[in-house]
Amino acid sequence: MVCTAVRANTGPEHADQLTDSLRQMLHAALPADVAGNPAAWPAWRELLPHTLAVLDAPDTRPDTGLTSTDAPGARPTDIPGATDIPGATDTPGATDGPHAAWLAEHAAAYLLEQGQPAQALPLAERAAAAREHLAGPDHPDTLTARETLTRATLAAGNIDDAGRLATRTLTDRTRLLGPDHPDTLESQATLAWAYQRAGHLDHATALFEHTLTDRTRTLGPDHPDTLESRHSLGRAFDATGRGDEAATLLRDTLTDRRRLLGDDHPATLDTTHQLAVTYARRGALGDATPLLEQTLTTRSRVLGQDHPDTLDTRHHLGTTHRRAGRLDDATRELDRALSDRDRILGPDHPDTLDTAHGLARTHMRAGRPEQAVPLFDRALTGRERVLGPDHPETTRTRLNLADAHLRLGKPADAVPHLERVLDRHERNLGPAHPNTVEARDTLAAAYRHTGQLEAARPQLERLLGDRSRAHGVADARTLRAADGLADVYRSTGRLSQAVDLNERLLAIRGQVLGPRHPDTLATRTVLADTYRQADRPRDALQLHRDALTDALREHGPFHPDTIRARRSLAETADHSHDDRPRSAEQPLRAEPRFPHHGP
């Protein structure tokens, strides 16, 4: 009410003077070092509403009176464009002066620290536009504002835009400040993180390693930026499956951060969280669970229950419970994390989609595929839109959705997803990559289940070649592929090819497993049936006679295998042109004769 009354009774010129004065006062009162500095947060927490209000105030002319370094209390200086700005435009920040630019930039930085990227992003955009308008694109202050904008864009989940911004800022800072300047190394680390979020893990890891080397050399091993690089590299190692290296690096970093920053510092909690995640991925669930529970408690107290970092720990606690088989605990934590991330980050934020995917996997593990499908559908749609159709996380969700459809007995719904997974793997990983081979195997099986045998055949032929080259002709995976292909040959009328393949299978299994192994005997039965289909009754009868002889010797006359062998022999004899095939009678003589006790 007071603000409304003052505005109603204040002329435009006086209002501009008041706005300038308030912006200068806030600039002087607020600390500049916001990122990673919890000591600065209380002042920002108290004055943020006033800062946002004064930034929102209508402005007919820019504020003035700052040096190019924006030091509070500095004398006015002639910043290029600071006193010669055109009227209002559609560009955010185009009419802002240095005070407004400083407040917008640092308010954005504070909101990022508090886990509010959606609120930070428009302020960061405004600050970057204002800085460039005031000082030009190459001024250090402009580059600093653009770095804040990059981090806000990345935190908001706009990974493609963030990658372009990070690349541009690093290029400009390298050119203007040199490759070893701390600001340049900051942008280098941000670009590495953008690569990791985009799924380019090799690029990210190499850039993190390079940044750590440079920071250790120029800043020293105990500098907070160096410790941040060690933490980031450990996280990248974990993401690329180098769990042992990640755990070692993160443990050392955690020790140093506790020593230098304290147990409750947000950076220390970052490393505690990441170490727990690494433990969980390595299967050390007994180490991971208490560490995550401790981190969740501390982050809830220090950052608040709605802070994205707190929600991240809750998410990973849920996935760790799932790995440990505590499915009720996992469902509870992930359900709450999904609800909170939906509310705080939005339904399309990458972290929200991660939790939707994680909750769906928990439902699958608990035998609830019908509850998993809509969550996988949601995660897939969002990841395609936000991360792109070829992102590894998108592909992982697509594969899990296909598996859920298969579990529900709906292979026709799974096939389109499996086709896209195989296409993506062939393009990005190559035809011989293990993931590609597994995708081909799964797709071929789905084709067979849906009766698409002509579609299955070329996939199985390719799969058999891949398995043979990778594992050898006698490997169980190779033999399973050959079994599937032989069945498709037989079902599609390619009987000569089916016979040839089954003969090879019988020879290999007889040599590797032995003639009495169940798999060898099953292959012999299949070959006999294939002989019969191929109009080779004599060959079929011989194999069935051998099968019955072996069954009688191994199991006796009443065993189910013996009964099946006798039935197969009789059916083959019935289909032959010989009404009384001699071969059909011979095995029966081997059966024991029992005394007759009836009348």
C-alpha cells in the first residue's frame, strides 16, 4: 500500500531518481561474491524482494555511476554506452544502467545457488543484454554476465542453448584474457559440464582433466576452484564407468573440502552426495545408503527441502533403495522426488524426467509394468524434446519402455521402439558394438513373437555372424542365435538352410557338450523334425530311433522323455511312405517285457 501510494504521488523524474538511489543503495549493501559462498546468502535472502521490486520498477532513463568493475562506492566513469542508450526496446536490459545490470546478474547468481533456475534465467538474460549494451561484447563484465547466463540456461535444462553459450564464452575469454586466466578456466569447466549433460562423456572427461591440470598449476591444489575441478572429474569418471578411479578421487576431494570448507558447506555436500552415488553404482550399497541418508538430512537443513540438490539426493536415495531390493522405500522416495521436481523444476526439466524414469524402473522391478509404461512414456517424450532422440538417456528410456511392453505381452507395441534403438546404435556406436548386437537380438526376438518372420530372418543372420565373430561358434549366445535362425528358416519354408544349420548345431553341441547333454538331445529332436518337413523320412526315422533308444537307456519306459520320443517316432513313421517301416519297429524290441498276470 505504501509503495502504491508513493508511486501514485511521485512524478516520472522523481521516480527515476528514487529508482537510481535505491539501486545504488542495494548494490552497496549486497555482497558481490555469491556463488559457493553461504556467508553471503542471508543478506541476499533478506534483500532479494527489494531487489526484484526495484528491478521491476518502470524506468525512463538508465541509472549511472559505476566503474567498469562495478565496485560499490566507486566513482562514476564513462562506460561505453552508459549515458547514451536509446529508448525502450524489446531486448531485456536494453534500457538498464550498470546498477540494474549488477543487481540482475547477482540476483540470478543467488537464485541459482538457491536452486531456482526458472527465476534466475530471465534475470541472467537481462543482465547479459544490459552488460553488452553498456560495455560491448568483449568487456570482462559482459563475459561474466554471459557466464552466469550460461549456468542459468544449463540449470534450467536448456542444454543445447547452454552448449552454444558456453562455447562462445570460452572462445571469447581465451582470446581476451588468455588460456590460464581463472575466468577462462571457469568457462572451460562450464563447457565440460554442458558436454556431460548432453551425453558427450568423452569430451567432458577430457576437458575436465585439462581444467584440473591447469587449475592445479595456476591456482594450487587447495584452491576452491581446483577442488571443484577434482569433484567434477570424479563425477565424470563415475558417468563413464570408471568407478574405482571416481571413488578414489572423490574420497580425497571430500577429505580436503571438509578440512578447508567444513562438513556443512554446499560444496562439501556436493562431494558427499557424488561419492555416495558412485558407491551405489559400484554395488557398495551398504556404504552408499547411510551416506545418502546423512546427505539428505544435512541438505534439507542447510539448503531446504525444496532445493534441487536436496531433491537430487532424495532421487538417488530412492534408486539406491531399488538396487538393494527395498522397493517400498524406493517407491516412496522416488514418488515424493517426482512430485517435488514437477512442482519446483517443471515437468520437462531433465532432472524431473530422470525421476520419472527411475520410478518407472522401480515399478518394473516390483512387477508392476502396467504402472511403469505411462511413466516411461512420459520420460521418453520429454527426453526426446529436451535432450534429443539420440541422447543416451533417451535411448535408455526407449529400451526400457519396449521391455515393459514385452513384459505385458505386447510385443507389437515394443517393435517400433526396438527398431529405433537399433538404428541409433548402428549409427552412433557401429554395427559390431555390444549394445548394437544386443539390440539386434532383442528386436529379432520381438519380430518372431509378432510373427514377422521375414523381418526377423535378416536380423538373425546378421546376429549369428556378429555372435560368431565376437564369441566363437561354440558360445552359448552364438548357439542361441543359430537356434532362432534355424527355426525361422524352418517356419518360412527354407528347409535346406534349416537342415544345414541344425546339422551344424548338432555337431557342435555333441562335441562341446557331449552326446547325452539335454541341449544336444533337444537339437537332435529338432533336426529330426526338420528332416521330416524336408521330406527326408529315413534320416528323420534314424534320429528318432536313436532318441528313443537313448531315452529308454537313460530313463526307462515311463519317463516323459521316453514317451515323447516314442510318440515322435510313431508320428514320423505315420508320415512316411512305408506302411510298416522297419526302423520304426527296431527300437521297440529294446523295451522290457513284463510278466502277464491277467486271465
